[in-house]
Amino acid sequence: MNDFVALLASQGALLVFAATLATRLGAPVPAVPFLIVAGGLTVGGQLSVVAVVLAAVLGNILGDGVWFLAGRRWGYRVMRLLCRISLSADSCVKRSESILGRWGGLSLIAAKFVPGVSVVAPPMAGALGMSNLRFLSYETVAALIWTLGFLFVGRIFHAAIQDVLAVISNIGLGALAIGVLLLAAFIGWRYRQRRLAQQADDIEHIQVEALREALAAGAGPTLIDVRSDEARALDARAIPGAIGIGLKQLPKRLGAFADGRELVVFCDCPDDASAIAAARVLTAAGLPRVRVLAGGLDAWMALHAVEAPETEPIRVVAPLAAAHST
């Protein structure tokens, strides 16, 4: 056995643990390939199945546990951080809100197999008040299902994996360079896709100063908060008088605004992405006076110098209640 394969065989469990932990913490490290390769190496006894399983499960629990505790401590602030550093966190947060609100603790299992959502679901569970014991129970089950699933794939295709390892070992540093280049290309492509999605030349914006003046004059527009119910539960901040209608529910509520009144939509997401999407829904329905609040809820709060509460975030356990019966 050459040195490359020998390294994988001797340090496979450690590599699986490190890759899994990095993935769960949000780093752009693909843990699944490491786990599949490790599964292939367990067939010939080059790696211990028990060691690999324990390494992967521990990496899952530690990585997700950090985010869970952060969510319990800082609530919506953690979600905002994820929105700022992720290439696609806005869509992932929305998907996590939907999954967690519908499935409760079971969502932690489903989230393992949805890229990006696996990072957002644990802090959201913490912010929504899931207990430590329930989180640890669901997280352990989820980690076992995720680990054993990909480990099983590796064991099935172990012969092909051995061939791939042989090729990679012959390529040596060239394979590492190619992998780094592919990862960089992927990140660049995702970043470009996000920037294209944020272009909103067709949408009119209103600054918070202008909105405040209009509201003070008593002739202000109707405000629509397009955050989801779960997002508003995480973050109790609001603009007085705003109507809460989630982006997904907006198409069903268009009739309420058919009188042609002026509408201003806002959210608390990167580059007003959800608000821009909502504005396009409204304008496509023929509503003539629709604008997006530039900077969203954050800009409004900054203008009014209202600091977010320093106490524990509001605990809203209703969305998780259904999980008790599962």
C-alpha cells in the first residue's frame, strides 16, 4: 500500500471527525466524501467501523451543539450572522424555518441531508426553545442515520473507491491542487449566482428617513413584513403598524391590497432579498405602488436607535410542540 492510502487507513477516523466538525460549523468542507471513502476502507479492515461511526457522530454533535447553544443564547443575532457569511443563507434560513416549524425536532434529521440547512437548523432550534435533552436526543439519532447511510454507500462501492484512491495517490499533489481549484470555482459560482439574484433594478426602494416622515405625516403607506412566522418568533422587533404576511402566503392575500394603496415591503435578510421577491409578486399582480424598504428592519431600528434586548431571546415553543407527539 502506498503512503497516501496508508495515511487514510491510519488517520481515517481522525479525518472523518475533522471534516464532519468543520462541515457542521459551516466551513466549506465536504464531509460526505471522507465518510464514503472511510466506508470503503472498512471493508478490508483498513479502518474500524466503530471508530469511524464514533468520529462522525461526535463531529456532528460538537459542531451542531455549538450552533444550538449560540441560538439559545443570542437568538436571531445568530441567524443574521449566518445570513452575512453564507453564500445562500437567506434561502437556507427560509427552508429551515419551514422544516423546523412543520417537523419540530425531527427536522434535525431531515436537515442533515439538505446542504446549508444543516448549519441553520441547530441555532434555530435553540432560539425556539428546544431543551438540551431533546436536542441531544434528536441530534444523536440524526447523526447516526447520516453516518451509517453514507458509510453504507462506501461499503457498497468499496471496489470503485479503491480504484479511485489508487489514481489519486499516483497523481499526488496534482490531485490536491485540482480539488482546491474545483472548490474555489464552486464558491465563485455560488457567489456570482447570489449577486445576480440580488440585482433589483426593476424595484423601487424607499429610504427609512422618507418612510418615517411619511408615517409621521399620517399619510404613510401600508407596511408588509414578509418574514415568516418562525422568523418573527425568533426576532420580536417590528415596525409599528406593519402587517405580517410571510412571502409564501403573500400570493393568497393579494385581494386585500386591490384598492391600489401604496405598499412598502421589508424583511430582515441579506440585501432585502425576500422583500424584493415580495415586491415582484405584488407588481406582477398589477398592484401599481410597491416599494422595498432599503436596509429592511435593521435600517429602521438603526434610525430609531432601538437596541435589541440584551435578555434571553423570546422562547416560542409552539412550532416545536408537534414533535412531542412524534
